[in-house]
Amino acid sequence: MKKESWFTRALYWLEAFAYREATRVSGITQSMLQNFRGKGVPESKLIYFPNAVDLENSGMPSELGEFRRQHGFRLEEFLAVYAGNLGAKQGVEVLLETAPLLCDPHIRIVICGDGAQRESLAQRVREMKLPNVILLPFQANYRSLLADADVCFITQQAGAGNSFFPSKLLGLLAESKPVITVAAPECELALSVAEGEFGVNIPPDHPRKLADLLESLARDPVRLAAYGAAGHRYVEQFEKNRVMEKFLRELSAVL
């Protein structure tokens, strides 16, 4: 929380002024719109304008096994992949805490990306001696990575905000990837998982539950396939043309 001062009061005044004078106020999540309502923005001004994804080229076949061959993973290994920014709010540390709790030697936690926490994560992997955690740099061939991933992580540190909705989720669902999220149950991300039934949400700071879930999924390809299919159905509402057409209709109504 920011300490109240003349500067923060000025910012709040500017925020209220912008909402009052704006013709329309848009938000990318329903939680964000609810926040606007709490700040006194009338319903008539609100527009839901979510992130969008191009589904036209999604699901196009990428060569299976290319990522595994490049990094020495065997076909029978179960790859649980986090790919993205390695910053403080992502809370990727929970994956390191989960790794030593895994009993199945075929499960690999693969962390790909760069960011402010990368070096500290690498140091912890060395200190904890985690042979089942592989830390890789950003992958230029992202589609190849997704093609070989068995399940994908999206993690969120506790207290990161209930309106947080990472756009990369849509890309994972477009590729029919089952998703494990680590987020507060009341946040937008976790609510989306419950609504779309494309994976499982685990609350932050529960590595034991996360380890149990990974071992269960590694033995259940039918369940993984069901999550992937559900995700592809769910993401259709965020198809780029559909989202833009609805937004244009809103703007036309203003004119």
C-alpha cells in the first residue's frame, strides 16, 4: 500500500476526473469492471474489452519431439513447463519447492524465460540440487516448446491482484494445452480455470498439493486431453475478430 500524501491524493483526483469525463471506460476482465463500479463509474460507461487471440493459425501442427531432441528430454518424460517472465510477481519459486516432493522420476519441471528473478532462481536450483528442474533461456521457437509440453504452468504470487489475467493463457488454450495455475482462488485467473474447466488451480504456497496434482496428471493422459479440448472451446470467446467486432459495435453506439 502506498502511503497517502499530496501526490497520491492528486493521482486519485485525476483518476476520478478521468472516469467522470470519459465517454466510456473499458477493462480487460470482469474484476476490473467491478473495480470501476466500486469507484463510482456508472454501468452505462463500462465496456468489457478483453485480450484477444488469433485462432486462425492456432492448432497448426508443429513438429513433435523437436524441443525434446534439442534439450535431451526423452519421449517418456512428462514435461511440466513454465514459459515467460521470471519476475517477482510470477511466484515461480513454488515450482522449486514442488520439485523435491515429486516421487515420479519421469516428471521434469521446465522453466523457460528471463527476468529479474532468473539468477536467484538459478542459484536456488543449484543450492537445492534439483535434478528434475531444468532452467532454460527464452525459447525462440515457442510453438515447438508448446508442442512437446504435457502441461503448462501459469503462476502468480499471493497478493499480485485479483484482476490479473495473463494474455499468454489464451495462447496456451489456443494450442489445446492443459493448464495448471497457481493463484488465489478468488482472482480472475483462478475463476477462469473453474469456468473453463481447462485445468486446475492450486493456491499459492501449497507445493505439496501441486506435487500431488502433477503426479496424478502424469498418470492420466485422458484427463489431460479433456482439459486441452475444454481450453480450446473456452478460448473461442476471445477470438480476435469476435472481440474486435464487439468493441467496434460499442464504439458505434457511442457515435
